[in-house]
Amino acid sequence: MNEQSDSPAQDWSAEGYARNARFVAELGEPVVDWLAPKPGERVLDVGCGDGALTASIVARGADVVGVDSSLSLVEAARARGIDARVMDVYALPFRQEFDAGFSNAALHWMREPDLALANIARALKPRGRFVGEMGAQGNVAAISTAILAVLRAHGIDGEARWPWYFPTPAEYAERLETHGFVVLRMELIPRPTPLPTGMRGWLDTFANPFLAGVNDDERGAILEEVTSLLAPSLRGRAGAWTADYVRLRFAAQLER
Ligand code: BEZ
């Protein structure tokens, strides 16, 4: 899931991901519905993570290959019986092999979207479909602004470490078309997302690219400050946290 080539590496742990981010796969089921995989179809799951959602595509009868750059997550996917491979989306080797491509909550880690889309398009058979969901412009805006503000107070340039790509629908549609796709459907979905392990659990799993090289004490202090800055806006009265997610969901098909 960590595909950014020009920013600090995300250090995924399958165990931490399972604890703090199970909701990612659970909320991804509607994206599988958009894919509507058919028995026997070959599907490429780009950024398959620990395979929790890949398993749902497999359960619908498709023959799925999952790729992810994290060994820890790929091992977790393999433990579910998934054909998962450690692979960089910027170096995908596939040529016209898959009936469909799929991606949930991974494309926003790919800061070179054109290279990713070119490789995904090349992996698909003629008229192949590509269905995905990612963060859109404005995704985690409050969370990321708090991170940047606290890092600045600690003398760290958070913008230089920015790890995500959150496009507008118009921008991503244009990119899809540039790579030969026709956009069949695209939706911008504001989706305040409950965080089962709170803001600290979310930050521990997803904010690592901002904290590379920061020692443990300062890291702990930064994350505490970010959490307390966000509490008035994202923590409810009963103490439950919600992340300010905005999704971009699309279904596209190669024109030829
Ligand atoms: C997301 O799924 O939108 C997301 C996950 C981690 C970091 C940023 C965004």
C-alpha cells in the first residue's frame, strides 16, 4: 500500500493494521459491489493490503492476484490463502492479463498517479474494467492540518513529507481518460468514519511518513498534541472519534 516514490516510506505492520484499520476493508464492500466480479474472471487487486477485501472478491468466484509493496501485509494476505505478491505498482509486469483491476484505499498512496494508471491499464485485457475508491481532495483535511501545525511547532516541515494524493473527481476522471479509460461512474462521498481505536490508533497506523527519523519521545509528544488539537472537532461527547474521510469512488473501462 506504500507506493510513494518521492516521500518517506510508510512502515506497515499487518498486526497494527488489523487492530486499527479493519474498518477500511469493511467499508470497502460497496466498491466490490461496483466491481461486480464474475466467477472465473481474473482480477488484479492493486494495493491489496492484508487481503481482507481481496477475500471478498475471491468469495464471489473471481481468480484474484493481489499486489502490495509491503511484505508484512502480503504475508497476512497469503495467510488468508490469497495469491498475493510483493510488487511495486510503478513496476507492474503484467500485460493484458486481467479482466478487471480493483483498488480500495491504496491509490491515494501513489504519488505518481499517471505511472500507476499506465501500468494498471497495461495489465488489463482490451475493454478491461477498473474500479476503485481512494481519498478525494479534502480527505482527512482536519487531521492533516493538525499534523502539519504540530510538526511546524516542532520545527519539522510536514509539507515536505506529505505522503498522499487526494484528487478532485474532475482531475482523476481526466487522468483515467488520458490512460484510455472511459469513466462509467464516479462519486464523491463525504464519509465521516468512526475510528474503533480512536485518533491515536489512526495516527499510529497512518501518520508514520510524517514522523520518519523522529525519536520515540518526540513522536509520542507530537501525536499527543495532534490528538488534543483534534478533540474539539473530531471527538464526540461520549469520547468516540470520527475521521473526516472524503472518498472518490469510480468505475471505468478501457475504451478498447
Ligand atoms: C484513507 O483511506 O482515506 C486514508 C488512509 C490513510 C491515510 C490517509 C487517508
